Amino acid sequence: MIRILVLVLVAAAAMAFGQRPAQAREHPWCLISAFGEQHCQYDSLEACLRDRVGGAGFCNPNPSG
């Protein structure tokens, strides 16, 4: 009986202190496509500029960052 209680307590502790949900992080740069779509997934201006297809669109600082 004590073994079961210990196992239940260990399992409850593992669930309480185990994995934490991922936290969203705002990236500082956004690529604005030629169609006006905003993709804010860039950590640097250089990374954003690399992803512009054929020079279409532009990079802006993230307005929510």
C-alpha cells in the first residue's frame, strides 16, 4: 500500500514539475510580402532580407515588439 502511495506521489510530482508549455517569443523583424502579408519570424534584418523573393516586399521592425 505504501509503494502505491509513493508511486502516485512521484507521478504527481513529475507531472507538476515536468514539462512546461512553450512560450511565444516575438521576433524583432517582419517580412512584408508584395501582397501585404506580414511574417514576423526574423531575428535580424539580414535574415529577413535573405528571404525576400526577387526583391519583392520589404522588411520592417516588428510593430508588436
